Amino acid sequence: MAPKRRNARFKWLFGVVAILVAPFLQAQRPQDDVVMRAMQDELARSMSQLQLLQMDKPYFIAYRVQDVTVQEITATLGSLTSRTGSPTHNRILEVELRVGDYDLDNTNFFSERSLGGATMFGGIGQGSLDNNYAQIRRELWLATDMRYKRALEDLSAKRAALKGRSGGEKIPDFSKETPNSDANITPAPVLSHLDDLEATARDLSAAFRSAPEIYRSEVTIRYSDVYTRYVNSEGTRFTRSKPLIKLEVRAETQAPDGQPISDSFAVYASDPTALPSTDALLARVQRMSSLIVKLRSAASLDRYNGPVLFEGTAAAEIFLQQFGSRLATSRSPVSDNPQFEMMFSKMFERMGGASFQDKIGARVLPTFMSVRDNPAQTLFNSVALLGTSSVDDDGVKTRETVLIDHGIIKNLLAARVPVSGILQSTGSRRGWGPLPSNLFVTSGKTLSHDELKQELLRRAKERGLDYALIVRRAGAGSGASIMEMARQMASQQSGSPSIPEIYKLYSDGHEEPLRGVRISDIPVESFKEIVATGDPPALYSDELMPRVSSMLFMGFSFSSGSGLPVVSCVAPSLLFEELSLARSEGPFPPTPISPSPLAAK
Amino acid sequence: MNLPAKISLVLCLLATSPALFAQQAPADSVVAAMRQQLDRSMQDFKKTPVPPYFLSYELTDNRAINVAASFGTLISTTDETTRVLDLDLRVGDYKLDSSHPFRQDTFSQPMQERLGSPQIPLNDDPLALRVALWQSTEQHYRLAVERLQEVQANVQVKVAPEDQSPDFSAEPAHVYSEPIADFSLDKLAWEQKLRNVTKPFADHKEILEANARLDAEVETRRYVNSEGSEIRMSTPFYRLIIWATAKADDGMELPLYHTYMSFRPDGLPDQAALSADVNKMIVTLLALIKAPVADPYTGPAILSGRASGVFFHEIFGHRIEGQRQKNEDDAQTFKRKVNQPVLPDFLSVYSDPTLRQLRQTELLGYYAFDDEGVPSRRVTVVQNGVLKNFLMSRTPITGFDRSNGHGRHQQGFAAAARQSNLIVESSKSVSRDELKKMLIEQVKAANKPYGLFFDDIEGGFTFTERIIPNAFNVRPTVVYRVYPDGREELVRGVDLIGTPLTSFSKIVATDDHEEVFNGVCGAESGWVPVSASAPGMLISQIEVQRKEKSQERAPLLPPPPASAGNN
């Protein structure tokens, strides 16, 4: 019976089709993302239609929309001191817009008018949280309009400022890069359960209840996730999720003579399950607590000039501190006020140290050491690296870059802002400007842990010193040093901060902890005089402040509240031939008049 | 043989002890911890050469939920709980202490502000609380001793001050406790409500900004001092503000605001009422962008009740704050005017923080005790035009040596005399229509082409003469020209200027159309919630100028299409 058979076959076909379609329906297609659709549509309209009278049209527009989720928990002595009832959500819209062309555009320019204007931060705004096509487009429309008008003003002022100037290298304002249209499109994440973090914070902070000698202590856990959607007029498009948990423990007290003693440690992970267990953390807290208490009665030293061994994570710590942001490029802006130009180049050098831009081809480390940046690596000894990413914040594909080869600087990390000698991006834009992702410091000449200590003692003896110094934690946080300074000013701490964990090592092998040894910048030149390195290497991760120049001129991609980018650094222990260390100076704040309530229990 | 007697004695004790327990159990473990640490600290500091003579702790618990929406979509929702400590530690004595202001020193900050507030445990663990209190007390003590030395030097070096009143008044102790207020907010329902309420604005391309924001808070304050006071107050606040801005063709931006407030969660208007208000705002905004720009003008005007209230708060209210009369850097306008006429004789002014509401409107400036532990009370500031009292904190001034319950501050600032609920009453009211007729008479008599009617004023912000940016601003948002034939025409771009004090002598009449303005006021002791209530007023001469105008063009492209596929 013909009709029946036809029906049956038809049904079968239908069934097959249904099964094939289902997976597509479940996965999120980019074109289903209403926000991305709104971004692309408004971008297309702006590129084709936005023009004021006969003036330049934009030659480049990028939209970056970041959904930022933050929850911060702080606890002291077993009790929470702040609470956000549920994570806060914010959507930040950012517009980058360029008029002119790749060789000369409105950027890398600082106008006197820029000072004290909301226009300095123009192009960044808070967007609607709802995935509402009309509203997102409207917000982008207004932000683009403002940015365009400002770009025209800047370009015209810049052209006027450059007129009549001759000579000097003509470096393009914007690098040409291959559009990256096959970058990952990841769906927006679902928030994981965070209740346990409150309990962890309370439990860890309660450990200090049994230490009445410690005046102040605090545990902070910060969870953030930034989901980024990016699209630009060159055809690059990507989405990316970046969850991060930072757990930090701080404690401070004073020695009987008033000298402040403080210590802290931070642990980073990309989700709660990747954090160390509460027991492991508790052990670390207790160790820190006992060390601080012991330091109250420890000796100090006046001055030391001799070999110093940075052991374990302390080596990665100081390497990151001194080299971290120097390994990135930095561009001084043109200004309509020549005095500003000079001031900026001097200012940028002083803040964060001179970039290595002038040192390409120069030796900065011993010939047996090399450094590379590798954003593709995800783990080191089963521990997650925090700088991993497949695209940078400009949508440029990330890649491994050899920065220092056998002691000599070969390359620096760059974003799309060219500098003399480095005209292309290395896919390193993280936030405001270029920064390392995962740094690997390797050495062709390593000693074992014991051999390294022996070498240290040998060199000390050579100089007639009774002891040598070992640093196990350097302190002061690497690039977050400006934040650290601000924090210290806020907490009224006087006197300069001290190295949290440093010991005298005597030739018979015994060690004495030292307090009050000032943290000072280790001059970059000292790194050339590293005489030996130790196995195994250690991993240290920390937030790094980008170079000040990037802050001012790439525009603030503010991911408000998500914090600074985290950089991971793997380095072997480092034995320096000679460093100069001195005592932390006073005056010291007075010690408390009455005993802590913890003592009177 | 004595055993039976002993047993009975013990039984007796057992029988009575439950009652004893009930009396001794602290009503509030946080207050108990505060009391314990305060007494302990005062005791420990007695051994020092300069012990404190006064110490107070104030802990403010605040849970704040904010929901913000724009053009029919949600912008943000936050939910934060904080506990903040304010501490007042004084060394010296009531006559001269460490809080004494330096003369000719604009940079010295009160200690409170220099130190900021430390992190205070949120749960009620007494030990953790006491450690936090201890840390702050130590810090404040050291700074107070330093400051007293500086004060003593400063006093020697400068000429004798005009006002020789003491630095601090002695006040009786009080014990008072309110139950912890219930606080409930359906976040999701409010998110949707605010979306719905702001959606209609999106239908009009001339409206560039449209926002609604809900601030729902519950605040519990605990105050303990060395004189024996123990006070606990707990109140919820619900505030909603809707604001929108349209841009006229010449670039002028025209804002409109609407604020609502209640102490009860169900006290805010329902969606239907809010939507009706939004529709009125839209109509007004669209009319404003078409309205002619006002010209500079001097002449008679009517201020609506709201506008008068703001006017009185800004121009009169700040001049009756007690400590200004003592501050050698201040104009001290009314210092010598006690018992003299300062306003027309048909006006009286009160400051009454005991009122939770006036007629049907709730008042934001309500409180039971001020921030120095002094009970609130109704203060008659002006009686039939004659100045009778200033608003007083515990900082005395010549002629007024006690607080009248107006010592207020925002967390992180030292308390100072501030306004609460300012109430302007008139003994000579006419109807609004009659007032308008009187306006027209004045217009004709002065030979002016028209008079002005200020219907609404930018609300939600308070300006003082200081550097703080967002302060009460007497900027009208809805103004009409009133022509001699009675016709009213909306105008835009008006700013009120001139010497406000002369305006007071030019108040001719008031109407019976009283209105309340609820807002926040910023000054040297931070932001505090306040209200101002007044009738409509006819002023024989005010001066207005053109408002400064934005120079930014309107957006170049038309608004984008509302749905995909319509590019």
C-alpha cells in the first residue's frame, strides 16, 4: 500500500533530522548571543555611517564588553568583616576608536585638555546587565559617538603639535595584525557555589585567636570572573572567561622596640576546587603566625654587603618584581605641550624602572640563563599557571616569545602599540597594556639545594663574613607595589617594610631568623652577577601592575573590580654574588599601651 | 544538725537566682562587648599622664541593597553588609580638649577622618569585636594626645577667640533600645519593577538618559559612652529615585528627578503610581526641549512648596547650625541675631527630628537619639520671624551651652550640628490661586512683562559653600513664565542667583500648598538624611540667569534600531 510506506519513510527521515539538529540547538552559537549580535551590528553601522561633516571617518573600532562578577570576603579572628550577599555583577562597555590611519592616528597623544576631564576615561561605561539587544546597541551608540568626537579633536590637536617637527623616527601608531576570526567562542559561564569560601575565610582567620602577640590579622578571599566579548572592525572576534580566586592572609605586629613586623601570603587559583585544602592553608597560616611571633624577639642587622641566596619562591618573587614589567614595551606619548612630553618620559622611567627597550642585544643576566614567556602552558608540576590564554585582550593570538637568550635580551612583549625596533604585537596585551603571562626562567648551570648553600657559604667566607643570608620570602608584592605603598600609608605604618623571611646562615649550618631588614629594590644590574642557580625551580604568581604609560594611553580597560592581571613566574633559586641590605629605619610607631583583649582571656 | 538550715539556704538561693540571671543577661551582646572594652580601655589609660576624660563607641550596622535600571533593562544589583566603628576619644577637659579646632588652619582634618574606620567583625563574637575596638582606641588615643599638645600651642599663639564657650557639653546618660528592625526586600520583584518603570523612556529618541535606582537599607546603630549611655536604634529606609535627561537642539541638557522615600517596605508607590509619574515626566521632558530659553530676569516669583523647602534648607538651614557661630572662618550671619527678627513675622521655622511623618508624607530626617547619644526634640528656630535657637550638638556656643539633639554625622566623620526635618510654617496663608493673582499684581506694579513660577528644583543633591561636589543645588528644573493675562509658559535653562538673604526680606506671602522635600545633605560631618517642608511662597524680587549649557552636539547617528535585522 503505497501511501502508508511513504509515510513511514518520511517519519524515519524526520527522526534522523531531529537527532542531527539537537546538538546545535544545545550548544550556544555565536549568532545566538544577543549581546555579541548587538555589538557587531552597531560596529558595522558606525564604521559605515559615522562621520562628522567632511572630517575623518573612523578607520578602526573595537568593542569590548566585560561581564564582571565579583565577590569579596574578609574575615578576622574567626568572624567575617564584610559581606556581599551575593556576587556583584557589572557589565562594562569599552569603545576603542581610531581616526587617521595606522601610521598616524589620534592615539599615543596627551593633550593638556585631557587633564581633569571625564573624557580622559571616555569610552568606558556601565552597561545594562540584561541581554537586551536594543539597550546594548543604544549604549554602544552613545559611547561610540562620544569617543568619535573626542578622537577627532585629539587627531587635529596632534597634527597641529607635530607640524613643524622634523627628524625623529616615524613609528606607526597602530600595528597591522592578522585578524583572528577563529578565536574561541566560549559560552558565558555559570557561577559556582561559593558558600565554602566564607567558612574557609573564617576558619583561617580564627587561627590568630591563639596569638595575642599579633596585633592585626586578616584573611581576604576574592572571587572574580570576567567574561569578555570582543569584536573589531578588522574582523577579529572572541569571547573568553577568566575566573580567578585570590586568597590572601596578612598579619602585623610590633617588636618591643616598636619596629613593625608584618607578613602575608597570597594564593591564586582559577576555581575553588583548585585552592589548597583548608588543612594545608591552616598549616601555612600557623607557620606564618609562629614566625611573626618569633621575629619579635629576633635580632636585626645594620648593614650587609655580600652574597645572598634567594631560595625557592623568593627567587621567582624578586625576578618578577624587577624584570616583570620591564620585559614589556612602553611608548611615550606626543603632547601638545612639549614640557609634558619630557615629563612623561622621565616619569615613566622612574615608575616601574627603565624598560629594556634600549637594551635589546644587551646582556642583563648571566650567559647560562634564559627567559621566555609562554601563554600556552597551563600547568607547572600539576599546579595551574595563571597567565594562560589563547588570545590577548586585542584578540591577537598568543604565542611563546623568547625574551632573553643566554643572558641577552632578544625580544620584548608588545601589544599593538609599536615602539622603536618592535613593530608587531606579540599577543601580550593584558588589561591596559603588554605584560608577561607565564614567565620561565631557565638555567644551564644548576646546583642542588645543598650544593647551593655550600657555594653561598664559600663565597661569604671568601669575603671574611661569618655568615651569609638566605631569603625565603622577599615581600612587598611585585608590581602591586604602588598598591602596597598606598595600603601602608592608609594603615599608618611608618618606617619602611621589612623582608618577611630572611635568615643568617652560619658555616655550621644553623640558621637565625632576622627582623627589620629593609626591602629595597634590587638593582637590575645585580642580576648579571648571579653566580649560581638551584634546582628544582619554584612557581610564584602575583598581580602585576602594567607600565604607567599603558595606563594613560591605551585607555583604561577597567574590568572594574576584577583586579590586576596575574603573572606566573617559574624560576630556580638564585645566588647573587653581592647585594647590599640594610636595617629598616624608624621612627617606629609607639607600641600599644594596653594589652590585647586576646591576652586577657 | 546545721545541715537542714544550710540546705534551705541553698534552696533559697537557687530559687532567686533565675531572676538574677534575667536581670544580668545582656540585652545585646554587641553592646555588652562595647561596654566591656570601653570600661577596660578607660581603666588602662588612667595610668597614663594624660588620660581620656571622655570616650564613646558607635557601631553602625548597615545592610544596603541597591537596584539600578535604565531604559527597561537592569544595570546592577548589589547587596552589601557593613559594620563601621566611629569613636570619639577626648583628652583634656570639657573646657579645652583635643577636638578644639585650630584657627587659621584649613588643612587639619579631624582625627576621625584621618584614621578612617577599621574592619569590624560582622558577627557578634565578643572577643573579635573587642580586639577591633582595642586597636582603634589605641590609635585614637595616641593621636588625641598629640593633638591636645598642638591645640594648647595654637591657643597660646593666637589672640583670644571671640567665643569663649567650652569645647564639649556635659549631658546626662541614657539607656534606650529599639528592637532590630525587620528588613525584607524582594530583589527580583524590584528588578522587574524598575525595568518596567524605565521602559517607557526608551520610546523617545530625545531622551538620552533614563534611570531608576532603589536604595533599601536597614541601619542599626549602637552607641556606648563613658558617661554610662547605652543606646540602640534600628531603622529601615527605602528610597527610590527616577531621573531622566533630554537634550534640546541647541545642546542644552534638561534633567528631571523624582524621589520617593519610606521607612516601610510597602511605603513606596506601586508600579501603577510610578508609571503614572513616569508618563508625566516624559510629557514634561518633551515639553522642556521645545520650550524657549529663559532670559536673565529680576522680578517677582512664586516658589512651590518643594522649591521653597530646598531654598530654606540651603540658604537658611545651614546658617542656624550651632558650631558655625563659633567658627572664625565662617560668615556667622546670625550669630548676633538671637531674639531679633530675621524673617517676616508670619513665618516660623522648626527643626523636628521626632517626626516620622508630616501629614501623609514620611520624613527622612527622623531619629530618636542623635549621634552623640542626646535625645532628639522639636527645636523652635524662628518664632514669628524672630530667631530663638540654633541647632546644637554637644559643641556649645556663646549663649547656648547644651545640645538640643542635633549632633549628626555620616560614618567616618566627627559629629557636628546638622539639620533634621526643617519645617517652615506660615500664619498667613492664601490659596495657590490667590498667590498667583498676587504675583500678577506684583508683575503689573513693577512693570515687568511676566513673573516666574518655580515648580520643581533639582532634587537629591545638597550644596554647601565647601568643596564637596554633589551638594544641594538650587537649580530649578521646571519653571514657568506667568503672564499678566494669567497664561503660563514653560521655559528652560534657568539658574537661581543673587544674595539669598535679601530674598528672605522679600517674602511677601505664602499659600496653603505645603510640600515636603526628602534628600541627603552633605557638609563637614558627611552626608546625613534630611527633609524640608514649606508652603508655596511669593517673593517680590528674585534674580535668575541663564544656566550654563553643554557644548556637546547631539549624537551624530540616529538611535539604532530596536531589534536585529533592521540595520
